[in-house]
Amino acid sequence: MKIAWLPAGVVEGVRCACLPRKMPLRPLIGQQTFFPGRRQLSTTPVRSASASITAASPISFVGGDKKNSGDATYKDATDEIFYARLVPYSPSYFTAQPYFIDDVLEVEKLAQKYAALPVVKRADAPRIAWITLMEYRDIVGERVNASKYKKVLHVLQRLNQIHPTVMPWDVKKKLKQYTRNINPYKNVPKPGIVDEGGRAIGVGKRKSSTARAWLIEGNGEVMINGKTLSEAFGRIHDRESVIWGLKATDRLDKYNVWGLVEGGGTTGQAEALTLAVAKALIAHEPALKPALRRAGCVTRDPRKVERKKPGHVKARKMPAWVKR
Amino acid sequence: MILRNIAIRHGRRALAAPLPTSQLRSLSTETTTLPQQTDLLPPTFSNQSTLENSAESGPKQLRITQRLGQAKPYHRAKKDPQIKRDFQLKKTIERTTGKLGALVEPHYEPSQLLVDPPTPQDVTLELLMASQSHLGHATSQWNPANSRYIYGVRQGVHIISLEETAAHLRRAAKVVEGVAYHGGLILFVGTRKGQSACVVRAAEMAGGCHLFERWLPGTITNGDQILRRCRMKAIDQHDKELQGYDDKIENWQALKPDLVVNLNPIENYLLLHECSLNNIPTIGVIDTDANPTWVTYPIPANDDSLRCMQVIAGVLGRAGEAGQKRRLAAAESGEVTWLPPPNLGAPVSEAEKIKRNELKKEAILKKRKADHEAIEQSKVTAAQRELGDFDDF
């Protein structure tokens, strides 16, 4: 939940409920409770009994020489006074976002401290999913500027590049603080499998068509729904589409294709098969993936028939304009 | 979408070219059946065509697959222990033989002003001159109020009198030390690019606050709103944190600085204005184009030089440090150099808080009971009155 964006009245309560950190909860000025003695609210001076004229207390000559030395010092001996004063919790008090500024300074200090350590290339550094700006705002409870947070992440990225064998523990701790709990980079698609019979299955979709294709090492035979390629597809363009993945990688005469396809029209079926064949081919030879991607066989085309809208004749067509 | 034309134009060439290592890495190269080394033919031209075009040859014998089979699997951030050993060796060499060789003459090291800033006693005209504090602005930009600090004109630029600078800097250092000695809150402000390091360092030394980004207008005059979420704590004369002030702190108004040190007054007019509204003294670095009446204690110097700013912030930070030290020493010997704010009083312990709460609860209950009784009483009287009315008939 993005607490920082909620209305000001709700924010405090929600945050106190959500956060483990102790938040100072002070009432708004408008709602401030009366605090006797803090401010003189009545305009007419009230003379209380204690404020009436009293004689000065007798002069103590015990620490007299110190008092006359020029410095205005107040003796600890006047034991009615309890010496306490209020100071900011953080030196960033007057920035109005002390938690964030303290964090920034801490990260920068670490980066400066370990600037001389050996580093790895940026691409070789372990990939970290940083906490998002919204999550960070909820953690610190302050309205953090997006560009400022980006600068912090930049410094953290530099810290992350420190060589893993010499990574100091305090840097590790800091990086962990900014790492998301879930690592999305662990979530990788499963590689396709080739079964004992040497077959690999691929599934593809396009428009309303769904296709399954089994690929087996062979000499270039293609069967779609029990028909040969030329029987299944009348258009040459469609026939070429089905075997485009094999053609673009020079594998036409190395594999046999056995496909099942249903739904949609011819173009949709043909291009659904393209995707299915390409996926099955990747299961056989994973190294071909970039080549197939360049040939345009790996990406699912997400375009579908656009729905009809009310007030339109078709998806976008408007009724003809009639004068009155 | 199939990009036929692009593939025809570029596909072959892209396939023929050796794949860059960055691509090989993304493939993970875990082929289910690795090419058999025995099956491979030597990659001559004639073999090439037989391999690629004959229907008999298996797909795993193709040139591209062979190359991929040879590629090493990639490990992210290789944990090579040699790097660590080399780094440790380098550190050892630096430690043992780093100081050998010719004596180095005293020289300027940029980081030194931050690591070990000069004290007010170290302020000399040479130091100020070396840090370019004498350079003002072009004569056309001057503020005539600064004429008393200007030594002369050189090449169309006003030169600030370093004697004035040194005198004013020492006076400002005295002020900072005095405020720190009496337990005041000092705020260091430098909002120009590059000033953050010296501002933070000075605040750290003087035990004050720092501000190196924009001054939020109203932080002093409307502090109760703006600093509502900023925490504060209660400390005693030895700067130890005190417990039992939570309730007081909740209702306490926002803190105000007791002294503001500003390195760029021209950009922070609002801050200085708020300070003057609240009778907060200010120290400011006044260049020849600034108005010296904006601040309480001007220091005529070049505010465009980062080195000069580091010297001035360092000197003031050191002065604050000395003041804090003196204050703590006095507290050790039993003297407290400050008075607590009125109405803060002694801390409330947990037991006492519970007791107070109970008393409060009791009072509320008593009041409720009394109210209830009063209502009952009024009901009874009303009923009696009604009965009385009936009697009249």
C-alpha cells in the first residue's frame, strides 16, 4: 500500500499500524491539545500567588569566585532545576526528511570509504532487484523525490560492483537493506525438453489460433493436422511462415515437423505454427535462440481482434454523419 | 511478427559472424546433447559445405553449434580468490614501503580540508589567499555596502581585504564557540553544488545540524507543520539521552536553531528573513555582490570558491567542536552552562505514568457516575412534578 500518498489525515494512523519503527505522532496544529503553561493564551495578565513580589533568595557565596569570573554559569547546586533539553534526533532535522538524508549520507560515506576496492564490470556484478520508490517511501515515511532516490540507487550500484571476494560486511548489510524481498531475476522460464524418442514439443499462439508442433531429427518432412504443408496451406506465404524458423537457421532438411493446429484462420494458424516450431527448435538447440529472435520467431504477437465499442459501427468506425 | 526482409538482408551475415560472448552467456549453453568431438570434421572449406548442406549430417555437427559447444559456461561475478590475494598484497606493499623515497614538500591536498579542517588559530592571510578568498565579483556587480571590506580593484574584479576576512572569520568563530558552549543548536547551510561535504563535516564537528539541499520556506516560521514528523530527543548536561519525555515531546513545538551559518546567503534570502523574524543570529559569507545587512555576522570572502568555503566551514566547525568540548568539560566539573527550556521539567517514569493514567481514569469514572446520578435525580423530580400536576386536577 502506498501510504505516503494517502490523505494527510489517514497517513499517520495507517503508518503507525504498519511500521515496526516508532513514529513520532504529534497532533496537527489545528488539533493541538491545550498544553498549560506553554503559551499564555489569555491576554490579561494573571498574577498568581507565586508570581507576587517575593524577596530574592539569599546570595550563596560558595561558588562566588566562579560566578564573578565573567562566564554566565549556573551551578548544579540549585537542585530544583532538572537539566534536560530537547535536541534533534538526527542532524538532518531541518531538511524535513531526516531519515532519507541520513540514509543518503550513510550510503555515500560507504562508497567513499571503499572507493579503492577492486571491482567487477557492471554486467558481471550480481543482479539485484532494488526496492521500488514507492516501497522506499513507505519505509522511510517521507516524500522522497524520484530523482534523489535514483541517485542513491546509482551509488548502491557502484557498491554492488565491489568484487565479491573483498566485499565488506557493512556494504553487504546496506545492500540487503535496499534489496527487494523477492528476487524476480530468479524467475526464468523452464528450458524445453527432448524426450527419449528425440521429440521436442513447442506450443504457439497467434490471433485465435493455437498450435502444437513436435520436432524430431529427420529429413525435412512436414505434416500439419495429418496433411502435408501444401495441402494444409493454400498460400505460399503461409507455407513459408510455418517453416520460417527452420529456414532462417538452415535447418530445413535436418528436422521433421508434426503439427496440430486449431482455431482462427489460415494466417493465424500458420504463424502460430511458426512460434511452436521455433520453441521446439530451441528445445533441441538452445544456442539458436538469438538467431530465431532476429528472424522474428520467438516473440508472441499479442495483437488480437479489437472489440466493438458502443456508438461505433465496428471497433473504431463511426456512423456516417447525417445533417439533422 | 516475422521480419522476412530483415532476415534475408542480415540473417545470414549475423549467423555467420562469431557470436559475441555476451550473447553466449545469455544462452546458458546447456544443450541436451553435446556435440561429440569424434564426430567433428576439421573446419575446412570443403567440409563446411558438406556439413551444412548434406541431409545426412546431424544438426549438432554444424559450425554454429560446434562453436557454441566450445564456449565456456559463464559464471556471474566469478569468485576468483586471486583478486583478494592481489589486493591484500597491494595493501601490504603500501603499508611497508609506501613511505620510502624523497621527502614531499608541503602541498595542497583537496581532501585534507575535509579530513582535518583548520582551527581558528590556523587562520592566516596566506591560507586565505591560497584558498582564493580574496577574489570578489566584477566591479559592475558590486554592492556598495561592501566597500569597507574591499581592498581594491584588479583587472576589473574587486579584491576583498584579507585582513577584514580574517578578523570577521575569527569573530564568527568566537560566536559559534560561544553558542556551542551554551548548548545552542547550530545549523550549517550551504545549498550550492559541491558544498554538501564541508557542510556535513562542519555540522558533525560542531554537533549541529546540516542542510545542503533547498531550504524549505517556513521551516522556522511554520516548523510545527513542516517538521511535524522529525523526531527529537531529550538529553542531560552530559549529552546522554534521557527517557521519560515521550509525552512532552509529542506536544512540544518544533525546534528552532539558535545560530545559522550560511555559506551562500544570496540564494537563501528566505532563510535569513525567517531567522530575523525569530531573532536568530546568522553568520554568512558575503561576497562583493551580496548585501551584508542580511546577516548578523558577515564574513567577507569569495563564496564561489569551494576551497574557500571548505576553509570557512572547517574553521567554524572546529570552533563549534571546541565549544562543545568546553561545555562537556564544564559539565564534568559540575557546571552547567545552559538553562533547560521552561515547562520541560523532570522526566516521567513508567510507573508514575501508569499511576497518573489510573488517577485520570478514576476521575473520569467518578464524573460519569456523578452525571448518571444527576440524570436519575432529574428524572425523579420530573416524575414527581408530573404527579403533582395530576394532583392539581
